[in-house]
Amino acid sequence: MSSFPLSCPVESLPGYENVAAVDVLRLDKLHPLVSGNKWFKLKEYLALARTRRQTVLTFGGAFSNHIVATAAAAQLSGLACIGIIRGEETAQLSHTLLQAKEMGMQLFFISREAYRQKEIPPVIFQHYSPSALCIIPEGGYGAEGVAGARDILQQHPTNSYTHILLAVGTGTTLAGLTLAALPHQQVVGIVVLKNLHGLQKEINFFLPTEKQQQFRLLHDYHFGGYAKKNPQLFDFMNGFYRHTGVPTDFVYTGKAFFAADALLQAGWFPPGSKLLLVHTGGLQGNLSLPKGTLIFG
Ligand SMILES: *Cc1c(COP(=O)(O)O)cnc(C)c1O
């Protein structure tokens, strides 16, 4: 799938010169809807679906970056796709679901209970045999997702960085980055969900033993849990945009860069560190905020 230009620049961030060299890898610039890391997590699945001439099927919530990214990537790849959405259909679809639908995703709504079991509605099997479907786990989690995420560091020369920092949901992206990281590089994951203490083990499942010491998860920057937010977070995101020109989203990258800023200010990184922040995208999620919350659109 190379129907859109694969360009995601590295930009240097002003303001931290006294502490460390800090660059940001702008995966958010890859495509407005296929938010950066999601494209990498999807590409191996989509390649399989194309070879096998399958329809793509995946799962997500009403504001899911993964849903909208899958819809866009499938459309760009010429593949049909189905989204299984958590919860009842509402009279007014979210902007995320409207966009997904516009790009040709067929939406099916299932109860939260059925969603927990990742049940595929039987009506789908009236139209598709199981072998006609390429089922992508929620969030692109899984070995194919990890394999795709390994390529993120190949978009630019990244050998000189000592630390690579990113937001973590399922840990799929972090696992791929850790596999690709050189021995002198430490990967730092900012976990955006609360009480996700099984995560370390789940990530290790994708890594050989010698790689399992190469990443660290920090659990103190979730702001109360997944998609939880407060004025302090918005102030940071607005200030960060004003100083650096880099927009962030309130679910993932806002929290990750808040953490990076706090760690840099606290001298957490050893002298001489060179830090690469990975902007994983997700900006479409900000559309669910009241207008005027953020100074960027
Ligand atoms: C999905 C997502 C993540 C989390 O990626 P995982 O591989 O699930 O850890 C991070 N940032 C953004 C913007 C995302 O949309």
C-alpha cells in the first residue's frame, strides 16, 4: 500500500537545549486519518488481506483512531472493510464513525457485553465465509502489528538517539520499536490506561529475552485513565503547541509529551541524552472536545 506519500519528518524541539537534545518524529503527518502508528500496525494485515482477497474486519469504540485508520487504509488499498462497534448505535454518529462510514466501512453495533467477547454478529456470516474475512484484533494488537511497527524507526536515521519515548495503549507499537531499537537505545513507554499492570508481560511475549530489558513503562501519566482529561492537560497541550508548533491529542500524545516534559525538567535523562519523541498521531480524537478547548484545530 503506497498510494499516499510516506513522509513523516523529524523536527527538533526548541526549549530543552539545556537538558537534552529532543526531536520529534511526526508520524501524525503521514496521513490525516491513518494516524501514524496505526498505519504501521495495519500494513502487514492489509498485505495479507490483499493477497487472500479478503474483506477486512476489525473492532473499536465510537472514537477509535484504529477504526478510522482501518477505514482509510482499507479504502486506499482497495479493500472492503467492516467495523464492529462497541455499544448501541446512537442517533447522531460520532465524527469518527461518520468518517469511517464515508470511507466505505460497513458498521455493525454490538452490546458492550458481546463486544467484550469480540463476538462477530451472525448476520455477517450470512454474507461472508470465515475464510473471506481478515480479522484484525482491536487496535491492531498482535504479531502482524508488531512486525509492521518495527519499520517506524526506518523512516529516518535514528541511530544517534539514546532514548525513544512514546504513548502506550496495547503496547504493540512499543514492542515493534523495542525490536528495532539498537542495543544502546532505551524505549520509554507512557501508559495511557490506568491499572494496566499486566502490560509488561504482554509486551515481553513479543520480545526475545535479551530485548526485555530494553524498554520501560511509566504508569504515572494517565491523568485518571483512558481518555480522561483535565485543565492541566489542556494547558500543557496548548503551551506545547505555542512553543513548538506541534499539535497533540488528549488521549495519547498529549499525555506522552506531558510526561516527556516533566521527565526532562526533573533531570530524569542522563546528561548527553538524545531523545526521540514519537508522535503517534491520533489528532482526529480532538474533534470530540468542545470548541475552543484547544488553540489548534
Ligand atoms: C493507538 C494509539 C497509540 C497506542 O498504540 P499501541 O500500539 O496500542 O500501544 C498511541 N498513540 C496514538 C495516537 C494511537 O492512536
